[in-house]
Amino acid sequence: MKKKEAKRGYNFPDSELITIGNAKIAFMRRDIAEFETYGIDTAAIDSLETAIETFTDNISDVELAGRQVLSTEAKDAKAEQLREGIRGVMSRVALKHNVDSTEYKMFGTELLSRQTDSDLLLTAKRVYRLATEGLAIYSANGLNAGMLTQIITLREELDDLMVDQKIKIGIRDNLQEDRVEEGNAIYKTLSSYASTGMSIWVSSDVAKYNDYLIYNTPSGTAPIEPTA
């Protein structure tokens, strides 16, 4: 059975969860005597703090997204280099065969700029094979074995970069899901402790009661009250 996609259980950014968590921990340590009567001791508070510290140190989605973008840019740049190499070969083939001829069309490069990366890999191999077979003919117009070797080299490099991009995407998806689950676990524990803190002070100290409020809003703070 496919695992359900993890969804964040709070509406504010992870940075706010960290800030709010650290603030509540400070209040809990101040009120440790009261919390211990509910079975929440220093060890429990320390455990929450450790979870928040680990969450803070983990790689963020901003970093993962940046790495994914860089891998995509590298792949796209290599694909364009491969296209340029293929165009260099085909411009020489065109000097022997009309672009409307069967011999030219066999190379399958008419829509080169619109080919997907996977199609481009197949095209590069086909161009290499056919151009190698006709090298004796095309060499008169400047085609040489070095150009064809470069096609294969660029193809292999593009293939590697395509794999790297898929790996980066997979890593980001997996780590982002883990991060959501970790954040949800912290928020669940934090909300429970904050609720206990409010219960402790609800009838005796308004200021301390307010110390434990958590606003599940996009800013993590009190929502703006509408004006009349």
C-alpha cells in the first residue's frame, strides 16, 4: 500500500516553529515545579529541545531546492552542448545530402531543439552511428572522427547529469517528507505542553497563561483583528 503524503500540521514556517518552541521551553523551565505535577519533568523538556535542535540543524528545503536547480541547469547546459555538436555534424551531412532527402532524414534531427533529454540521447547515438558509417563521404566537408567522439562524450555526460538530477529530486522529496514528519512531531509535543501550561495558569495568572499561547497562523503570531 502506497504511503500517504505527509502534510504539515501547522500553518507557519519551520523557522517560526523553532522560535516558538525555544520560547515555550524557556517558559516551561521557569515553571518546572508546576509542570512536574503533570509528569512533565526536565528530561521531557530536554528531549523536546534536542528534537528542535536536530530539526534546526537538518538541511532545509531551500538548500535542497537550490541543489536541484543547479543540477537541472548543468543538465540543460550539457544538452545544449550536445545539440550544438550534432548541428555541427548535420551541417556537413547537409552539404552531401539535401535536407529533404531520405539520407538526411534518417538522422532524425529535424526537431532537435524540441527533443526531450531522453530523445536527444537516442538521436546522439543514431547520429554517431550513421555519421561514422558515412565518414569517408562526409570528411571531404570537414567531418572527422574527433567530432563524432565528442558527440559520444557529450552524450555520456548528459546521461550522467540526467541521473544526477533524478537523484537530487528523489533526495529532496524524501528529506522534505521526513522534515514534515519531524516538524509535525515537534508541533504535536509542543502543543500538548503548551496546553498544559495554559491549564496551569488559566485561573491564576493571565500573563503566564498567555506565555503558552500558540497561534496556528501563517505568521505564528496573533492574527490581525479586523477593524470596524
